[in-house]
Amino acid sequence: MKSLVGTLKTVASFVFTIMLAAIGGYLMWRVQLPLPWLLGAMFATSLAALFRVPISVPRFARPPMTALIGALIGSAFHVGMFDHWAEWSIPLLGLFAFIAVAGCVSYLYFRHVAGFDHATAYFAGMPGGVIEMVMLGAERGGDEKMIALVHSARIFLVVFSIPFVVSVFSEGNISLGTKPYIPFASIDLIDLGWFTASVLAGYALGILLRLPARYLLGPMAVSALLHYFSITEFALPTAAIAFAQVIIGAAIGSRFANASPRTILRVMLLSVGSTALLLVITLLFAVSISYLSGLPISALALAYSPGGIAEMSLVAVALHVDVPFVVFHHIARVLIVIAGATALFRFVK
């Protein structure tokens, strides 16, 4: 009986959280902000967490929505998108330098400004995946909760600010407008079958290959292959994409739900400083690499921005920036950080 009551409370809290997140997304959609459903859901749920409103997004809710986003990102791939892949060598080499500089600056900031201990400052400052950095930091004696909150705040602030930053430094070649509306009626059974196959096969592939962000990258890889070889051209309905963004945004905001308002404010204030430093470094590298490679600053800024893979890929899709280029660099960033963070940890101190 108690387990049933607990389950009902969890479901009720989840439904309330999604309703609150959807309202936030709708309000931002009304004022025509970029990524309104994602940013609005993040803002509404984070504000609710600050005032201790009971919100939650169960773990089972995010994987299917992440898989949907992965299939969406994969649908942006098409023949000819890799014709200039050789030009990616300079940005990829620059990515190593970016990670070193960003990680060093963030570590020093959290160590000497925030006053964190060595392990907490190190893994809170590494621009890698949230789950991986929390696990590695906890294994080495860091404050698991603080590392999680700092990374959540970083992703929140980066996702919230990068569309506006990129629009300023984009040479006027991106659009903040939305894509044409796609109704559910436009999806036939064949498209639905290919989409379902992308999600299910990609889900299994991500687990089998133990990919980072497996629920995103697996479906994205399968969908990308299907679109690249022109096997299908399915496009997801606009309402489904908006709902997926609401879930992802609510999941980001709800990470602050179990923290005290004082802790949330402290982490946010500290993260404003660290995120500002990271964005300045991002723009400096974007401008420098653009000068060396001739690639647009907008694509480089998104490729180097220290946000999550799913969130930055969504931003790239929304701003009509080179999606494969952005996705490739974010996957490389996470893999480089995971591989290098453990090896360098003992030498940094």
C-alpha cells in the first residue's frame, strides 16, 4: 500500500512538473525567444526549485525523450554534409587546447574563488558530461552533490545564454526563427516505422557500444545513417519536438529540487562567474580558429560551448547551424575530458 501511494505521489509530482514546464515554454514561445520550450521549461522548473515547490522528473522519463531528440538531430544529416570534413582538423586540434585552457581556468576559479577542495574543484571545473564528472569526482573524494549542482548550473546558464551570444557574433548568417510547422497528420506509417526503428535500434546500439550519452547518440547515429543514405526523410511533428524539449528542460531544472534555496543561490552566483569565463574563452577560441580555418564563428562557438551534447545539438538545430560539425566536436569534447581527467587528476594538485 505504501509503495502504491509513493508511486502515485511520484507520478503526480511528475505531471505537475511537466505542466509547469510547459507553461514556462508557452510563455517564452509567445514572446518568440529562441528554443522557447527548452529555455522556458528550464526557467520555470528552476524557479520552482528555488521556492521549494515539489517538482521531480523520474529517471525513466528522460531516456525516451532524449532518444526522440537524438532521432531529430540525426534527421539533420544528409548527403554532402561531410564534403568539407578535412577542414575540421584545425578546430579539432584547437579543441584540445580549449579543453586545457577552460579546465585550468575553471579549476583555479573553483579552488581559489569558490574555496572548493581539490577534488571538488577539479571535477566541477572539467567541461565534461555531468554524470561522468560526478561519478569520477565522488570516487576521488569530491563533494558529489556540489559537483552535480555546479555542472547543472553551467549547462543551465550556457544553454540560456549561448543562443543570444551566437546571434551577436554570427556574421548575420543564422536564423532565430522556427522551422515550418509540421503537423501530426503529415507523418505516415512508413515514417513512423523508420522513426521507431531509429529509436529502438539506436537505444540498443548505445547500450551495446557503451556510448557516452547513449540514449542520445545511439538513436542519433541510426537516424543520421538512414538520412545520409536517403533511406528515409522522416521529420518529427513540431508538437512532439516541443514536448521533448519540455521534458529535457524540466529534467535540467529539477536537478536543483533537493537543494536548499541558499545552496542554489550560492551555486548559481559562483556559476555565473565560471560560465562567463568559459564563454569568453569559447568566443576567443571561436574567433581565432575561424581566422585560421575560415569556418564561421557561429558554428565554432556552438562546437566549443561547454554545454551538454543534447542541449547544444538542439541549439544548433534551432539556429540552423552546421549540426554534424557541432555534434562531432561535443562528442569529442566529452570523450577527451573523460579520458584525460582521470589521468591528469593526480598531477594537477
